[in-house]
Amino acid sequence: MSGGLRMWQDMEKERETLQAWKERVGQELDQVVAFWMEHSHDQEHGGFFTCLGRDGQVYDDLKYVWLQARQVWMYCRLYRKLERFRHPELLDSAKAGGEFLLRYARVAPPGKKCAFVLTRDGRPVKVQRTIFSECFYTMAMNELWRVTGEVRYQSEAVEMMDQIVHWVREDPSGLGRPQLPGAPASESMAVPMMLLSLVEQLGEADEELAGNYAELGDWCAQRVLQHVQRDGRAVLENVSEDGKELSGCLGRHQNPGHALEAGWFLLRHATRKGDPELRAHVIDKFLLLPFHSGWDPDHGGLFYFQDADGLCPTQLEWAMKLWWPHSEAMIAFLMGYSDSGDPALLHLFYLVAEYTFRQFRDPEFGEWFGYLSREGKVALTIKGGPFKGCFHVPRCLAMCEEMLGALLSRLASAPAPGAPSPPAVPDRKGAE
């Protein structure tokens, strides 16, 4: 067999596998969105129910602000990015969710602090001393502006973004978290990660805002990168404010799924910067390293938490397999392959995706289970709750469908074996 024929056969096999996964992912996305469209909409008070049992039955009518905002963002993103979701019901539901947030999310307007939990009719129940409700509120408002063109949503997003940056970089007192003398001055990777995601969200196709947030994006990326510790052998969830390892369980704490999610955030940043060296570093430290340390060699799947010294983690759920780390891993490995062409990353995407589809999806009622035992058995039958809503699963599926489509287009435009290669085109700095 000639080398050219073998190359053609390999390309054809890769095309067939990518096409099969694109169809599988797309069908699953349709079923997941249908589950939330059918079961989660509160027609009386607005917003969404997220505490849903296996069959979609509402078991609690509390509304979690970050999940309300995530669902608004997800509906808008689907409406904007995928033609088959461009129907009025989805947009109207997103707008209704956005209006619910505008009316009720903030605890004491004009103050910006958002509740964490609301009653069904919008009365505040609980506040967290973090930035995450506000971050997802910002994402929702920006995405609503993109699909409706209504400037009030964008004004709300930019104003909240300014407040978040003030809390993170200047004065956190507005969050209500007391500075206790015995508490270490630590930084969770979640904070710069989340801000980096907001920089991308607000800067998309907006040169002015992208320029305004360029320095912030670089700052966030550097803060995330300093979580690579122990001479590059571990990604730690918490470090000191000056980028050093902390003592005790807090310092040894690892979250493989979070590292993988940070990885694809950083890959997008590297693409915007046109920085192939950063891309290679991120693939090595935030994709491959967390996977090889975090993948369960006995039962498959990613451990939820780990201890960097191999000690027993103190969290009761440390060995469980949760839906969202596997969703993030699918995105990260497919993006890593799309950016680098390294077939090892495509192999890891297939490995994680096969495990995820086999263990988490519910073919009977739709959507995915969120919480499995270490052995991969369903531990909680709920489809939604305080932490799981209409976000990680559909975001993963939509992004993977998009990337798989782009890879297939790339293969279709590849020259036939033996044909002369076109001249190389330099990377466009900042191209997506």
C-alpha cells in the first residue's frame, strides 16, 4: 500500500469518527435542551426551576441566582450560535429569565451584591460572600444584549463587571467577608478563572471592550498560571496571594476538573494573544497533568478532589465522579487537539467522551445524572439542584459540536494525497 493511499484511508477513518461523534453530540444536545424546556420554566413567576428529579419533577422551588443566570446565558448562546435553536420560544424564555434577574437578583438595589438563593417569587434567602452569582449575572446580561440588541442589558453587564473587578483587585469589603487574623491570605483559582471568562465574554467582537479589558485578561491568566506548583508537577487549587504553596489540606487541595476547565479558558486566551508557547504550556500543565493524576485507573472517570501528597482528602465526595469535570475535560481535549493537532489529545477526548456518555446520560428520561460513585453507579438520581442546572452539559455539547464541525470542515478542505500543498499562511494574531 502506498503512503498516499494509507494517508487517505487514515483521513477517511478520522473523518468518519469525527462525523459520528458530531451527530451523537448534536442529538444529545437536542435531548438535553428539550428536558429543560419542558420541565424548568416557571410560567407564573418567571425564571427557572432547577431542583428537578430524574423525570423532571420539581422537588424544590428555590431559585439559585447563578443557575438562573447560567440558563439565560445558555439559551441565548444556543439561539445565537446554532441555527436549529433560533426559535422564539427559546429567546422568549431567556428574556423572561433575564427580567426575573433584573427584578430580583440584587439584594438591595442600587447595590450590586446578588443573592445566592431566592424564593420562587424572588425574595432573597441567602447571600454568599463570593463573586460568582454576580459573574454569571454579567454573562447573562451580555449575552441577552447580543441576541436582543437592547442596550440596557449591556449597560447592566458592564456596570456589574466594574463592580466585580473592584471587589477582586481593589476592595473586597463589599462582599461582606471579614478578614480574620488566623486566615491565610490565599487565592482560589476560581476567581481569576472566572474573571478571565468574563473578559472573553464581554470582549467578543467588541474591540473597545476587548481593549479595555486586555490588561485584566493578562493579569487573570498570570494569576491562574501561578497555581502550577512543585516545579511544574502539580496544579493546586489554592495558593498564597504572592503565588506560593500554602500549608495543610488547603494548600494540597487539587480539583482535576477545575484545572481542565482553566486549561481551556487559557487556551482561548492564548489564541486571542497569538501565543503558541503559552498554548503548549497550558496543554502540558492544565490538560495532560491533571488528567494523568486525576483519572481513576481502576474504574475510569475523574476523581472529584485529590491531595497533592497522595493523602486521603477530607471531603466526603472526593472519590465520586461528577458531571461537570467530565464536561470540561471533553471541551479541553477537543480544543487542545483543534489548536495543536496532537492526536494524543483527540484520543483523550474519545476516552473521556465514551466514559461520560456511558455513565452519566439517562436514556430513559433525558439529561445527565450529576453524581456517581467511584465505581460509576448513580448515587443521586436528581437532574438538577443548587449546583447543577442548564449549563455544563449543554455548554459542553454545543461547544464540542461546533469544534467537531470545524474539524470536519478542515479535513474536507485538506488537499488530496499527492496534491501539492498550498503555501503556509502565518497565524493571524488574536484569531479565534
